[in-house]
Amino acid sequence: MKVSKNAAGRFVGIDLGKRTYELAILGIEGKVAFSNGQTFPAGRQSLYKKLRAEDTVALEAGNMAFIMAKEIGEAVGCRVYVLNAHRLALIYASMKKTDREDALKLARIVQYFPEDRLPIVPLPSDQEMRRRKILACYRRSMAKRSRAVNQLHGLFVSQGITTKARKDLATAGNRAEAVSELTGIEREEAEFLLDCLAMYESRIGELKKQIEKESEGDEAIEQLQSIPGVGPMTAFAFIAHVAVERFENASQVSNYLGLTPRVYMSGEMERRGRITKRGNGYVRGLLVQAAWALTFTKSGGKLKERFEYMTVEKSISKKKAIVAIARRIAEVMYALLRDGVNYEERPFKGSSKEKAELAAQLVAEALAYSV
């Protein structure tokens, strides 16, 4: 529910910890009231009783902040802003750092700054939250599996068996056969790791089925997979984290995902540095993987031509060029979802002047990117 800021309303900042919160309320006459409590369900309900419908509330982005923002909207009906914590320091710097000061700082931010200057994080829908949680579980399970495979490989090295590579331990059958070569405590530890890997891989299989079920019949996910190199996981992750209606243009999407370079300006000098790496790192990594996959397809179209021009004709590092292509893929994905269409291969067929301008643009972009 949207409620306009007005003189009669209070400004409220809530600093959230793992189990506790600190509340700061700026009254109409500038008086400040502090309180605190716990974030379990009953504690949150006690907090909501302290709020009024005309209040303006600010929280730093996080899973609990999303939960509380929805609950405050339902229980109180006041305006709630969830703010990007990484950008708050640019708006309101302070040398003093305590939970109480952070809560007061949040309250003053929404008091002094208009809505269009706040680093607002849009509240995800229930479907988006569910999909994000599935992805987070999948990512954790994959990380645990990789760690267990590395530990298993280390046991072979510790017994002087250096002929085994990690790729030789990729499947359950190969692992079981390989473990028979170990003896002693390493053998016992290896058998324990085999049980762990079986559980991780079973969980990964279950999560893949959930992702397939969520993706089934989703036209948006199918549209994204029409882009060469973009597979089901990349499309699913992009949909889960990027809601196109929240962005005005494609550049905002690439900036949101941390794929744009940092810009340093002083006088007439302008220098572009490494990419910002803001936003979800997992989605950004999947986009980079999709860019690599695209370069090996026969139907990469204009995107593949960009990569070949940068790497072959201009001798630009493949790693730098691939990040530039990942950014383009993200922007194309946004355009497809915005327009509700599938990807069409469109090789560049402009005039010599247009090609020269594009070449100059590609070189400038590629030099700005770094993994």
C-alpha cells in the first residue's frame, strides 16, 4: 500500500540482526524514540503494534527485511522502503556505527531524501521468492558436491596416487571403483565421502525436477532459451531475479547485475575500470557461462560476431570480451521479455561507416571490461 509522506507521519528505521532488531522512530517534533526486540514471529507482531498507518518505514535489504516489509504492509498499511545496503553509504555517511545509530540513520534517510533518490529494492513476488530459494538450495548443494569431490581427490594425493584426476571422480560408478585403491584411514574417509556425495547428488536431482516443474509452460523462460547459449538454468535464474517491469531500459538491467564498468571522471579525463559486480553473483556467473557457450554455436549471430571481432581482429583478451558479451546477452534477454518475442539471428549488415562506428564502440567496451 502506498502512503504519501506528510508532516503528520513519523519516520521509522529498523536495523535487523540475525535474531534481534533495533527500532528508531523520529516523531513529528523531531523527538527520537528507541526500542528493540527479537525477530521471531511474536516479536515481530509486537513491533508492528508500535507502528501507525501514516508512518514511513525503512529497512536494509535482506531475507528478513522482505518478510517484514510484507507483514508491515498487511498489518499496518504504512509505506515501507527496503533499501540497498551497499548504496546507503553513498547517501548517508556516518563515523559512528552501532545498531541504534544504524536504525536512526535509516529513519533520517527516508525523512530527508525523496523517493526517486532512495536505493529502493523492489519486493519480490511470492513466485520470485520461491524460485530464488530453489536456486539458492541448488547452488549450495552443487558447492557441497564440488567440495566433497575435491576432498576425495585429496585423499588419493595423500597416498601418492597421482594418476587420478577430479574428472575421474565425476560419477558414482567411477568413484566407487577408484576408492578400492585406497587403504587405511583414507579408505574410511573416502567411503564416508561417497555417502555424502550420494546425498548431495540425490538432492541436486530433486532440485532440478523442481526447476523443471517451475519452468514448465512458462513462456518467458522459453523465450529466453531461444538465445544461443542460454540454457534452462540461466533462463530460470534470470526470471527469478530480474522482473522486467521494474526496469526502464536494458542498461539498468546490466547495471543491476553488476556487468557495467566502474567510471572514474576527473575534469576532462574519463577512465573505465573493472565491472562493478553488484547484484546476484550466481546469475552473473551463469550469464558468463552462456556467453562462452554462445561462442561455440553456429547460430550465434551478431553476438558471436562481436566476440570474434574483439578477439580476432582487435586481439582483445577473451576474458574481457566474454564479459562484454554476457552484458549484451542480459540486455537482449530483457528486450525479449519486454517485447514478448523470441530471439532472431540478425547478422550486422550496416554500411561501412556504421561498421566502423560499431567497431569503435566494441573496442571501447571491451577495454573497459575485466573478469
